[in-house]
Amino acid sequence: MSPKTESVELDRATAAALKERAAERGVSVSQLVAELVPLAAGDAAIAELDRRWAAIERGEETVPHADVERWLKTWGTAEFRPWNNR
């Protein structure tokens, strides 16, 4: 059974940008948007980002550069996984 789909109207520039970004990452536009939606969540998500940023500025909750670099090199490849699923 295939998932139900729905169309959303976008201006051409936004649609082109989404298609280009999806192609760069080797995913569909639907997959790209699905990954972006949680980032645009609500006040709770923004509050959590603010909390994490404050911890980073205090020198807490940091990630070694090598780990980030290794993860970034997976972008656009079959090995890519979201940060929390790496």
C-alpha cells in the first residue's frame, strides 16, 4: 500500500531550491521536507535549542570536531543518517 500524498503550492524559486537541495543529498523532496519539518517545530523546540546553545556556550554538551567532520562527510551518501541516528 502506497502512502497517501498531498500537493502543496510553492513559488518557483522555493520549489527549485528544494529540488536542488534534495538532489544534492540524494533524497526525494518529500524526504528532505520531512527532515526539515521537525526543525521548524514550535516554541518547545526553540526553547530546547536555546537551552542547548547556552550549554554549548558554557562549554558543556560539545562534540569532538572529528566526530562532526566524519558525520558531515556522509552527507549526500548512502551512509548518511541524521545526527541522532548515526
